[in-house]
Amino acid sequence: MDIIRRFGFIGAACFLMACSHQNAQKTADEPIQAFCIDFNWSGKGYAGLSLPEDYSQADPKEHFEWYKAHGVNTIQSFCVSHNGYAWYDSDIVPKVPGLRSNFLKDLVDMGHREGMKVMGYFSPGTNVRWMKEHPDEVYDNQTMFHIVYTSEYLTYLGNVIYEAVSKTGIDGFMIDALFTAPRDSAEAMKWMPCERQIYEELFGEPFPGKEHITDEQVLEYKRRSTERCWDTIYQSAKRANPDCIVWLTCHDLTHPQIRPGSRIFKQADWLMSENSDAKYLKIIQDAIGPHTQLIQCISGWASHDAKSLLDQDDGIKRGWYGFAWPDSATTLPYTLESAQGDPRFRQNAMNIEEMTKFYKGNK
């Protein structure tokens, strides 16, 4: 009887392992149907970003139920949002003031029980808290892109990524705002002492001086700085978990800070175009790695038209993603009713309705 019981137990264990493997394989084979309730924005903080406490009342269970009800199989939430505060119990980064839950970890636990992926988020080029604490090493330019990638900042970033992946159990994370400040050539370089130090670290030679540096050298500096940041991100993630999904999003996948043929696009596990124009995935589809999954954003900006983007028939295999500013009263996306006359929130609500029909197979 003991032998029978023992082999019965082993058989049951093997059966459960097989089911687990099948569920994992099913999840891996499913198309990416992702969404983010976006805590980055409220219009109240620096450059329109959120203040640290703006969405601190968010309930992870309510958010999980919203994602589930809308057919999402990949939840994207936050490790650290634009304002520089953490959505999990971090030993490195101050937690969102007033947040009563271990928000990201709670979402991970609920999502994994339902066979969903749960992704975090970092925006290396945007960190208002760091900007305020290091005023002599940033561009106070009222834009998202204000961080300079000093060695100190990259050490901080790598440590936080390693911690977040290790502590929360996220399947991976989105990287947004990858570009170093200043992002655009129209904004002049300051060549602060920290930037001169970065130049010497990247080029292995003395800084030539503001009067002598060429436009070509400036672009190469930005590309190398962005690549060094990417290397920090990628290596920290894979050191914490070799299977961690590193997901890069860009509004402009052709931006000059990404050099042609860059290893960034080849290494990214997931690569997303946030632009409302579907042409960008076509432009870069031959620049990605053999494992890279492409994603199209279909909701978030007023220019997004989910229906037309979902109807694309160009032969490109892609997953789907949307995001939305939360209603400050509920911390959930606006509905058509609550959006009232705001054109962006109303358009987003319509896009979410189209997305939900698609995600749930009601096309």
C-alpha cells in the first residue's frame, strides 16, 4: 500500500508538472495582448508628469480585475515610474508615498496564478527625483529626457533593475525613454563637468573642448552613452534572471541615437513602436534579432486609432499593447462616460473598447 501511495503521489506530481509545462508553453505561444494603466502622467508634476503621491490609493486587486476583464494576458505596471518612486518594497528607491500595498509584487502573484505575464517598467532618461537630487548633472528642460548617464546613475539603475527582478518575480520589464539628454539636436549640449567625464570614459581620450567638438562627435557621444546605458540594463536583468524579458519601446524607432544595425534592437526580447503610424515596424523589421518579438501600440495618445492598427495586414507578426492615463478618482482608465469632453481620454476609451473586443476574440 505504501508503494502504491508513493507511486500514486509521484504520478500526481508528474501530472502536475506536465500540466504546468503545458500552461507555460500555452502562455509562451499566445500573442502578446498587453496593457498598462499608466501612473507616469497626471498633469500635476514636472513637465506634466505625475506627483509621487498621485495614485497612491491604487488597489492592486482592483487593477488586476480590470486587466482580466479586458482580455489582457500581459500586464505592464511599474518598478519605478517617471517621478522616481518605486511601486514595490524596494531597499534602494523610496516607495510611492502613501502606497499601502506591495503593488507590483501583488500584481505578479495574482497574474501568475491566472497564467498571465506581469511586466515592470523603467524609464532611464526620466527620473524627477534623481534630477532634484543631482541638479548639476541633469538638463532641467521641462521634458521627459533630462537624465545624463553618469557612471553613478548607471550603477544606481543597474542595482535597482537587479533588485526589482529578483524581489518581485516580474517576467520582465519595459524600457522607455532610453535616450540620453538632450534627446534632440535642437537642444544644445551644456558639456557639464559630468558630461566631459562621460566623454573621456566613452572615447578613452580627453574632451576636445566645446569650441572644437563636431556635430559628428556629439552624435557619436550620444550613441555610445545610450548603448552603455542599454548594456547596464540588459546585463543587470539577465544576471537577475536569464529568462527576464527586456522590452524596449520607442516613439521613433528611427531616432539617430540608435545607430543603424545597433545591438540594442538585436538584443531586445520585445521591441515596440509607440507611434500611431504602423510604418515604423516595417522600417525596422530587418534590424531585429531572430528571437525579438515586435509589438504595436494601439492606445495611449489621441492620434492612436486602435481599429485601423488592429486591421493591419502587412505580413508582420506582432503583439499588441495599449496604455491610458488613469482617472484620478478611480486610478483606472477613463470610460466614455467619465471622459466627458476631453478628446484624448475619449479617444482612449474608444480605443480600449476596440482593443477589448479584439483581445477577447470578439472581432
